[in-house]
Amino acid sequence: MGNDLSLPDSIIKNTIKENLLEKYERNTLIRGLIQIVPYGGLVDSILTTSYNNILVDRAKTFYDELGLGNIEITPEVIKNEDFLHSYFATYKAALYTKQREKIRFFARLLNNGILSDFINNVEEYDDYLKILDELTYREIYLLNTLKVMEDRTNDSDLKELIHWQEFSSQITNDLRISEEELKLFLIRLSRTGCFVDVLTFAGLGAKGYTSILFKTLSKLIEIKDEDLVYFQRN
């Protein structure tokens, strides 16, 4: 027939599920999670084989990372409405994320937030999921770089933003952006609640520190050095 643009949705979704089930044939916990995903609502009926393979690869990245956690999926958990809501929402966000590193962040958020009971309120989990989904990979790198510098700065120096020049130089170099572009990044990040801007309203430019919200998100997604190596090698 020449091409597969008209493959029915049932074939596409079954191919994704079958590929994943085959990969995790020895992991009953992950297989249980794969079985309950409503793939028909996550894929498009005109997907090509190439894009189908991309989705499978992203899903494998998600489940590989999820399998690293100390998770216990019981029948009671799988029947729980709050868990199902959080799981489906997180999986869908991961499936439509390009960067594999960020896909791993979604898996860690689910593992640490829901499966490990760090967050007991599904609405609170939704808030963190939406923030993570909204943040770009570059913005996560920027915020984490600032947080790392804050963590090694004492309280009095932090109030004076004594590390700011080092931060500004590193970010403009690593992200290849100008000082003005950095300012725009920070203004946008202040609107997400991840960055507290202390100088913009005084007309002195965007400067500040990472918020409690981002610090909590950072714990949930367990940012590691290897998650951000892209910026060190480019």
C-alpha cells in the first residue's frame, strides 16, 4: 500500500502496548502499569511508523526510570482513582516530551510524589506536574544552576546576591543568550512561581532567588548532574 498514514488507531495503540509489554515481560509491576494505559486517547490515528517508534522510545525511557524507584503497585493502588488520575496525566505529559532527561523527571515525580507518598493531595500533585510540564529543559537547567549556587552560599551573602555575577556569566555562556535574554527568562520564571524576583519592580533588572516551590520540585524530580550534561557539552 506504500505508506502507513491511514493506519487505524487500534493498530497504532496496540503496537505501542505490545512493544512495551514485550520489553518489560519480566517486570510484572511495570507491565501492570502499561496494561491500564488508555492508549487510544493518547495517540493519533494518522501517526506514521516513525513517530510511533518515537513514542515507544519515550515510553520506554519513562518506564525504565520508573522501574528504578522502590515502587509497589498493588491491586488497591491500581484501583485508586487519585493514583490513576496522576499516573495517566504524568504518562501523557512524558509521552509528548522530546528531551529524554525531562521524561525521566516526570517518572521521578510520579515515583516520589505519589508512589512514595511525598504528596498526599492529588490537587497538589497536579500543581507540580503542570509546573514541570510548563518549564522548558533550559529553564530547569537555569533554575537548578541558581539553586546549586544558593546552596553553597551562606544566608548573609545570599541576601546580597553575591553569587549573581557568577550565575549570570555561566548561564549566558551555557545557554548562549544575552544578558537581556536572561532577564526575560527570569521574568517569565517568576510567573511560574519558581523564581522570586526581588529587583525588577525597583527598576534594577531581574535578580532574585529560587522559590520554596522550585526547591520542593527539585527534590521530587531528583535533578542529577548527568541530567543536565547537554549544556556542558554544547
